[in-house]
Amino acid sequence: MIAYARKTGKPCRYCHVSIGGGGKLTKAGKKFREDGYILREPAHSRLPWRIVLSGCAGILVLTAGFILLWRRKKGARESSK
């Protein structure tokens, strides 16, 4: 039902095999039905993406720092020649 999609914020295809919804249920749809139509996602379900994004940001900062340090050292070597 569209009401469940609105209630949970999930698209119909989250619970149904058909993109438009209705009919055969996915594994998540069967679980949703078994739980009394209450969406029970683990609290940590969004945590991995936050960790990945913060890790990528950290790598980006470190890479930029190494590039700046390398350029500074390279410039110092060239000016001492």
C-alpha cells in the first residue's frame, strides 16, 4: 500500500519485487509483515556510511597535506641549487 511507503519513507520496491509495488514481497517486505508492519531497522544501519565518508574526508586531508609538503620541499631544493 502506498500508505506504508509514506509511513516508512521507503519506496514500494523496498518491500515488493515489482518496482511499482504490490504482489510478491522481498525479504525486507516479509520481515516488515512479520513485525506487524513496523519497520525495525538496526540503529547502526546508517553508521557504516558515516564512517566511510569521514574516512574519505580524512584521506583527502592527508593527501592534500602530503602534496603541499612535497611541493614545499621540492621548491626548497630547487631554490638551493
